[in-house]
Amino acid sequence: MFDVADPAVWIALDEAVRHRVRSSADGTWQRTEQGRTPTDTQLALALCQRDGRIRERALGEVAGRPELLPLVVIRCADWAEPVRDRARTRWAEAVTVETAAALAPLALRIGIRYRGDFAVGLIDKVLRSADREALLPLLTHADRTVRRFAHRLAVEEGFLSPAELARSAARDEDTVVQGLCAEAALAALAEGDADDDVLEPLLAARNPRVRSAGVTALRRAGRGERAVGFLGDRAAVVRACARYVVRRSGGEPVEWYRRRCAEAGDAALSAGVVSGLAECGDRSDAEVLWALTSYPDPVVRARAVGGLRALDVLDVRRLRALLDDPAPGVVREATLALVPSARMLDDGWLLERLAVKRARETRVSAFRLLSAHGGLVRLRAAVALVDDPDDRLRNWARQSVLRWHPTADVPPGSAEVGELLERARLFDAYRLKRLKWEAGLRA
């Protein structure tokens, strides 16, 4: 009636029967004691009973019934010691290579319980003494915990070749498995060994951590020149490893970056190259990055602005113009660069960019910068958006108004403050009167 291969089903069955006020197993077990052999169904219910004496007696009847072994595994972590001891004896008698592989997913789930390590330990021992074929189904199991267990065991026992480990690192979606297999594959390579079956899957992997391991291995393999091709990788960790290998091979990564970025007409310029220049360049590279803020590719433009921020190069006038860029990524990067200097921006110019006709990213940027002004400017901007059609902006603005308090730069007794607070229509009479009093206004 259910998928017996699914560990969650057996755990749910155990919990469901245990928490019922009265189970059909209550009377069934007594009837079977009168000389009749209990069925698998009756035993399954008895193994889940809340009464420990019933569970213990049921364990005495499970020999020769492999269908009930999942419940035996669950009982190996039972809170009652007599039940737990008998279940462990039955599991030790029944475990084989086949049952160990089949019930490993369930045992690993039970293993996180208090006293739940026995079943997993026995499975680990059995699989280590078996051949690698028994472990292969677990290496591609849907549950990542099972895959981690299987790959760790395979690495420790040497069941997989370096090439197989490299393919697992490149194929698996779990970062733990990726790191484990990549490190094991590289550890098996001798100094100067250039095994393409190991290096190529690592270098072509989607995960940056695996690619970075492959790039680092290029130096040991005597292929440091190939690392140049990864200097412009999309991932920062891969670029960092590539720079290390290139330097150890006698190259100078920063000159490569400068040369590529200076070719402003190069249609193939990647965003990773621009980021790489910011990561290892200096402030003398700022003009090259400024030139790239008008590059056709919006991702390159955004990385150029981010690079200027990383190099701590600030030109408020030039950065302000980028707030009207059609690419949201460029606007976000420009905003991050301008926030510390928000008070240097004309608040009237920013208020114009709150208009509904403007692009959403521009409006968000303008409001963020106006909020960074603080004081009366922040209140003006927030009140302007309290009825905005954009849900997120409207809620953000209303929260800003509700949390507003007069600061030292707000002129005491400013009539504008009272008008703005009343226009917001967010305060009850008492709160409104209190805020006006804080602002130096008398009711």
C-alpha cells in the first residue's frame, strides 16, 4: 500500500501507530499468542506499539521476514533498552550486503537520533568489506546524506579511481560531495602527472569550488599556462586560483587584465576580466574602468562600477549619471558606491527620480539615497511614496515614516514637518502630537 523503499514512509508509520490512542495491534497480538502465527501486517503494527513489552515480543518473531527489517532498524534506536538490545541482535543477525545497501537511507535518518548510530555503524562495516558494486547505487542516490556517506566510504576504501572521483565532483550537486571527491582525485595525482581524465572534468565543472581545484592542480601537472584561460572566470575563487598559478609560472595577471580591459572595442570582453582587474589592480586602473562604464554589455558596465567601488575611487558627478542607466545591475552598483556620500547629492534631483514614470531600479536607488540623507529629506521622500502603486516601495516608505524622529539637522519648529506628518495619515492623534512636540511644534 506504500513505497517500501522510502525511509520516510516507515518513520511515518512508526509515529502514526505510536501516537494512536488504540491500535488494532492491541487485540491482534493477544490473539496471535494463542498458537497462531502473526502475519507481517500484525507484526508491523506490533513493532510500532507504544507498549515496549509488545515491541520486544514482536522482535522475537521477525526472523526470516526481511520485509520487516526497516522497522527493526528503527527499533535499534528505541528508547527502551530491552527493545533496543533485541532489535540490535536481530539486525546483526539479518544484515547482509544487499540489506545494508537497501536500508542505508533509512539507517542514516535514524542515525541522527539519540542511540541511533548502531545500525549505521553495522552498515558501514558490512559495505567496507564488500566489493564496490554494492556501493554504486548509493553514489547516485537522490538523498544527499546518502551520497555523502557513500562517497566518504568510497574515498576511504579506494573504491573509485581518480577519474571517477573527478567525474563525481563535476556531476554531483552537493557541495560536500564535490569538495570531497575533488580533493581525493587531486591527492591521487602524482607531481607532474597530467591525467586529462582527471583534470578535464574538474576544469569543466559548473561548481566554482571544483573548477578552482582543477585550476590549482594545473601547476602540479606542469600545465600552468592553461590557467591563463581562467583569469576571466565568472567566479572570484577560480580567478584567484588562476592568478596564483599564473604567478607561480612566471606570468603577471594584472598586466593581462589591463591589456584585455584596454581593448574597449573587444566584443568578447567578459565581466570576469573586469572584476579581475579590480581584484588585483590599483587606483591607477580607474580610468580604464571608467571607460568600461559605457560598454555595450550591461554586466560589464556593472562590474566596472563595482570595480571602482572596490578600488575606493569616488567621483560623485560621474557616478550620479549612472543612476539613470537602463541596466538595473549598473544602478545598484552605482547606488552602493554613492550611499556613503549621499549628502553630496542634490536631494531635489533625487526626488525627481521618485516619479512613477521612472524605471523601478532608479526609483529604489533614489529613495535609498534620500533615506541616507536623513532628517527632513528622508521624511519628504518617504511621504512622497506612502501611496505609491509599487507594493514594496510603498511599504518601505511607510515603515520609514513610522520610524522617523527629528534629528539635530531638522530645524526646530519647522512647519513643513507638521504638514508632512499629517499628509502621511499614518499616525493616531496621540502619536502625531508627540512627534510634533519632538520637532518643536506646539499643537
